Amino acid sequence: MSQLHPLLLVPEFHVRVWGTRDLSSFYPSHQVGQEPIGEVWLTGEECRVANGSLQGRTLAEVSQKFGEKLFGTVAREPRFPLLIKIIFPNDKLSVQVHPDDRIARKAGLPCGKTECWYVLDAAPGARVGLGLKPGTTRAQVESAIRGRSMEDLLNWIEVKAGDMIYVEAGTVHAIGPGCVLLETQQNSDTTYRLYDYGRPRELHIERGLEALKEVTRAGKVKSRGGNGRVVLISSPSFEVDKMLLKETKTLGTFETPDRTSPHCIVGLRGCGIIECDGAPAISVGRGEAAVIPASLGAYRIRPQWEFECVRAMLPGGAVGEPETDAMMSAKV
């Protein structure tokens, strides 16, 4: 296999019953068929490389071949660590929960699934269900599932463009229609569906009840920053920031020489040229993602006029749980 270089990935479009047939805001050239698209995976392991000598290879194949040179030294598992998606809900998603690392490994899975949602767009009144109402018990959840009233136990909050939501593993949650979310998560697709409003899909009640936590740290995150860069979230599982670039910016995949992480760059507006010494430049536009392998070190993003993008990576050192706005009244 050829030399490692910055990877422009081909998005994968996933059919979901709650999805939309209108992706024109991000993918005007994509022809949606009869089935609705709910998720567009940007860094899935089956996403294929669109450029260079690795063109046509999947991210999983590149990870297997190059190992830490791609996914870095701080990755918890020997695989690409971050899965990034854009979620397009046209209907309510099921009420669901994801296992944490301990529960996942007990089930023979490589890792749990902590995630975050950056709200790209939201209609007035758009809501997400985030955690259980204070005082709700696991027994009450099980009873509500049987009684078809599970959504009444969720803490529903309104969201607007620019919000960042932290969804710690074990948090019961749901997403309502009217918003578009950029989701960054541990690389796991394990979802336990607790309740689905009577839709004829499989539920995973026993496993979901085991995985759920009655109180979690989930909530809206207090972002910080300035001068064209905003730290949207910093957590043990990932760090995500947003940049508005008007001139070339040099970045690097090394926290220290022995602590490296890949960088995932997702275009939100405009176009950026990613340059790395010894490799051909790549162009990243709206709704596209590039992966900068951990071993490449310094790279540059050169905006074409202006380029707004999100960057996701692993924390280079010990990082605590993010500070949220205390959506949960009980303290963890």
C-alpha cells in the first residue's frame, strides 16, 4: 500500500425511517431516492478515500495497514477512534441509550459510545430529549416503556444553531425533528432502542435498562474561545473546536512527540485547502471531511476567501468531563 497522506473521505448516506428526502442544504447534488436519508457518515470505517495513492481504500483498511501512524498513540483501541456524522431528522428518533466502556466490554464490544451534538441548524421550537426528569428511576422507565409513555419521562430542551450538547454514555436520549446535528462520537454504532412510538422496529429493553444511568453529566456545554476559534467541547473521549479562517493557519497532530491524534476536519461553509509537506493538497468543502493522519505532524489550512470548519481530535492529555449548564438538577 502507498504512502500515508491527508485523506479526503467520500460521505456515506444511510437510510433511516425518520430521515429526510431533502439534503439540499448540505448536498445539493445528491439525488435522494424513495428511502429517506437520516445520517451521513463522514468518518465511518467503510468511508472510502477520494484522493491520492490510497484512493478507493476504506478508512478501516488504511487503519489496519498503518496503525498508530493513522490513529495515533492516544487512541484507546487499535482502530480509528472517532465517528463523525451529520444527522437529518424529519421525524422523532427513537428513545435510546448507548453503553459506556464497561458495559460495552462486558458485551464483547470494543468501546462504549459517548457522543456530542453540535447544532448546525434548528427551526423554532426544535427539541432534543436529554436524560431523565429528576427523580426518575429505572423501574419507572421500564413501566413507561410497557405503558407507551416513555417520552414523557425525558427532559426535553429546545435547541438553536450553535448549541453544543454533551451526551455521556448511559444517557437516555432522543432527537426531535427540525434540526440538523453534527455528531462526534466514540467509534461505536451500538444503540439500545428503548422506545419507538409504536413503530415496528426491534427494541432492546433488557440491554438498554442495564446500560442506562438515572443521572449523568449530559447537558449543553459552555463553549469558550475567541479570535476565530471556539472550543466547542473538551472531554475524555474527544475534543471539538470550530474555526473561521480568513488566512492560512498552521496546526499539528502532536500534543507531544509521544502523544499523537488524528485530526478530522469537517467543512461547514466555504472551502479550505489542506496542505502538508510531501503530499498533494486537498480541497474540503461544505459537508465534506478530511482526516489528517496522526503521524504527519504539522499541516496548514488555507481558506479560499473564508473557510468555516469543525476540527475533532482525541485529547492529548488527561481531560475531565465538560462543564455543562446543569440540565440535570441532581449532581453527579
